[in-house]
Amino acid sequence: MAPWLPGLLAGLTALPWLARAPVIAAVAVPVACPAPVTAQIAGLYRWQVARQNGRGPIDLSSQRNRFTPGLYAQLSKAYRLGPADGGFVDFDVFSGTQVATFGATVVGCVTGEQGGLEALVDVQVGLVNRARDLPVRLGYQMRPGKSGEWKFADIRYPGDPGFRLSSFLADLLASPSP
């Protein structure tokens, strides 16, 4: 710790208005992701960009090995739902939007839960033939697999409040059909 920091902190805590200020959590600085994590994300988005204009239900089977068994099962069940079922996936889970995906860039990784990593991914989205200026930043929760590969365990979406894919899917799948 810098020698001047304790004195500065002590002086700041003496200010009455600062005692009521919101607490800002420390944010981990991303570092380069392991190559297998980057490869998983790049492969998923190659598939996503190629398949997104197709008609009919989303067939995730070719991507099965990229996901943990639990998240794959949730997604597969959710993708089989339609409006007549009382609820369905009404957004693109790989961009967090309802518009086209043009690609994705891995920004870096931070330490995650249970020996995992969170890969920060900027997804370029927009209307057909016109990407937005600012990408959507998603947080991919990655877990190491049995063979050393990394798998998608969850996706964290931005917003106020943000949400997680697994929680959204759990709520969707728990809702009763009409």
C-alpha cells in the first residue's frame, strides 16, 4: 500500500457527507483469458452469426460440448417453448438483445466462482447491416471441464438490474403452462 494512502483514507472518513455516500465495490482488472476460453467464445459466435437468420427452432445440439450439462439442459428445454406454452425465450441469449449479432471480442477474464473464470465479452449488435457504436458487454461464467476444456456455465447480462441466464431460464421453466 502506498505510504500516503492510510492518511488520505483517514481524512476522507472524517467528512460527514462521505459517510452517507454509496459504497463502490472494487472491480477486478481483467487479464488475458486462457486460449481455450477465447477459442470457446470465438467458436460459439461463429455459430451464432451463421445461424441467426435461420427460421424455425434454435438447434443447439452442435454446441452442446461448449456448455455445462445443467445450462445446456435449461437452454434446450427453453428453446422448445413457444408462445402457446405461456412463456418462451424472447431474446437472443448470446447478445442479450432482440437485434442481429455481428461478432464478439473477448476483453479479458477475471477470477470467477468455484475455480472458474468470468470472460468479459463485447458483443457487436445492431439492425441488419448497421451495427451499434457501443457493444453489449456480457460476462460468461466459465467452468473447467474434466478434460481441461472450458465450458459455459452461465451468462451475466448488463442493466439495472442485470440478470443471469440461468436464473431467467429457471423462472421460465418453472412457470406453469396455460
